[in-house]
Amino acid sequence: MRAYQLDRFALDHLHLADMPDPVPGPGEVAVDMRALSLNYRDLLVIRGQYNPNLRLPATPISDGAGVVSAVGPDVRGLRAGDAVMTHFVAGWIDGPFREQYVATTLGLPAAGVAAERVVLPAQALLPLPAGFDFQQAATLPIAALTAWSALVTEGNLQPGQVVLTLGTGGVSVFALQLAKAMNATVIITSSSDEKLARARELGADHTINYRTRPDWHREVLRLTGGRGADITVENGGAGTLSQSLRATRAGGVVAMLGALTGLSADVNLAPVLMKRLRICGIMVDSRAAFERLCAFLAQHPLEPVIDRVFPFEQLPDALRWMETGRHVGKIVVAF
Ligand SMILES: NC(=O)c1ccc[n+]([C@@H]2O[C@H](COP(=O)([O-])OP(=O)(O)OC[C@H]3O[C@@H](n4cnc5c(N)ncnc54)[C@H](OP(=O)(O)O)[C@@H]3O)[C@@H](O)[C@H]2O)c1
């Protein structure tokens, strides 16, 4: 079988290699992959920016879906032929997050899925939600569950509340779609009017171009009658946090999940104190939360926004497309 190998950190060092078929051990399952989806994290991992101490050579990419081809001893509930998708923080089943779970995240440091056949712990696999094909299911594990984590697990979003979400990438578009499915009002920002038109087609109530409105938090305040958003999905990090704090209402939630503009900044913390904001760090979510998301999707059908599909042989091109930032929603790789 063929698998991508990263020999050294850099996209140019990602290449296809012939590898022996992996065999599942106790508690493990072999999956023939049918689709992958890309996350910004994959780029950071490949460039060595996520963790320069990761052991190489290794197979990257976190999210995918496929068909069980074999199960090892002591595996219950899964058998050959089952359609499954990955659960990113494989060791986090339920309950509070623990630091040691970071070592179990798929796509390094734990196994990556950019291979024709992968072996994963059984607990890292869930059935596909009803009505989802492999490509659609492959978009869910990080992006949709992170949006769910921000809106539901941490944000306790209620109908009629206002969600502010930054940019039109994978997490943000799922935040838009999930929030609309929960009857919230959505304000979304983007660098591009064209992308904002797409966001309106997807149900966004208000759109702001942060290039032409660099003081975008003022527009959020205007749109909310001076109050601010109930929940802000903070994808941007260092460069956007100050405005996100100002754009969020007193007692509101700022779900800190991204670092598109970096991790270190000089931030005025006054709004945190004066508005008693809750800043929540997000690390995707547990398997139990993923099951709750799948149950929600069964009741509220939602079509993942797939920007482009690349063949497996063109995974590096798919990652380069993500680097350009020209996509809306998710980029998928199909086998
Ligand atoms: N903590 C977690 O659990 C978790 C989980 C998933 C993702 N993340 C992080 O969340 C971020 C988004 O991930 P993703 O996979 O959704 O990325 P993505 O699909 O690559 O989305 C990137 C998009 O973000 C927008 N963007 C870039 N700079 C921005 C800025 N200054 N202000 C507002 N938007 C900006 C751009 O959209 P426009 O052109 O429309 O502006 C860009 O296309 C990344 O930092 C990722 O590492 C964290």
C-alpha cells in the first residue's frame, strides 16, 4: 500500500512511498481510507511549526473516513466492512480534558491517515453520521467538532443569540452552519467580498470585510445595537484577539481556538475584566461530544461545504491550495 511520508519538516519533503500493509494489534482496527480532509494544523505539523520535536519520518494528516478492512483481537463494536471516520483526540473519550491526551492526537504525534490503509485504536473511530458520504464525513472530525466545542460545549448557544465567527475557513464555516441550524444570528468576517457573498448564501445574517473595515469590532457593535456578540469563535489569534474582546458582549464567551495570525500579542485585557468575559481555550472536543454532534446532525441535516476535491496523488497540491487561503470551507482528498 502507498502512504505519504514526511522525511523532514517542509511541504517539499512530503512524498508517496510503498509501505508494508499495517496489521492491527490488540484493540486496533485497519481502515482502507476513502477520503481525507485538510486542517490548518496539517500545514503547521508539516512545516515543523506545530511541534519541531515530532519524530520523523512519519505519515501526517489528521482527518479521514474509510472502510474497516480488519480488526485486531479484543475489538468490540466494529467489523470488516463498517464505514468509519476518525476521532482526532483519540484518547479523550469523555469528561474533562487532560494534558496527556495531546499525545493521542491523530496526524502526529499519533498516527496520521494520509495512507491507503491505516491502523488506529478502535476508540479513534466512529460510524459515519446517517446520510454522510466518505468525503463529507472526512470534513467533520476537527473542523465541525471544534465549531461544536466553541458553540455548544463551551458556549451553550441558545436560539436567538448572536455568534461572531472570523474568516471563511473550515472551522468558521461549520460555526456558521451549526449556529444557523440552532437558530442563532451569525456575523462572519472575511478578507474577500466574494467569500462573504458565499457566506450569505450559506445563511450568514451579517458580513464584514476585515480588509476594508480594519476596525471590524465597531461594525459588530453597531450590528448588535452596541451590545456585542454572545459567542465569538476566535480563529485569528494574536492579531484579532483585541478586537474580538471588544466585539463580545458582557458575560459573553470568546472561544480561543486559532492562531492564524500568531500566538503572541500585546493585548489590552481591560474588556475581559470590565465585561467579565469568559475566554475558553479549545482543543477540539471529546468522543462523547463528537457523538452528540453526530446526533445533532441526524436531526439537522447540514451539508459540509467542500471547496475542492484533490486526488490522493495530489495531496501536496491540496496543501498548497490551503496555503493560499483562497478556499471557503473544507478541502478534501479522495482515494
Ligand atoms: N484549538 C483547536 O481545537 C483548533 C481546531 C481546529 C482549528 N484550529 C485553528 O483554527 C484556525 C482555523 O483553522 P481552519 O482549519 O479552519 O483553517 P483554514 O480552513 O485554513 O481557514 C483559514 C481562513 O481563515 C481566515 N483568516 C486568515 N487570517 C485571518 C484574520 N486575520 N482574521 C480573520 N480570518 C482570517 C481566512 O479566511 P478569509 O479569507 O475569509 O478571511 C483563511 O482562508 C487555525 O489557526 C487552526 O490551527 C484550532
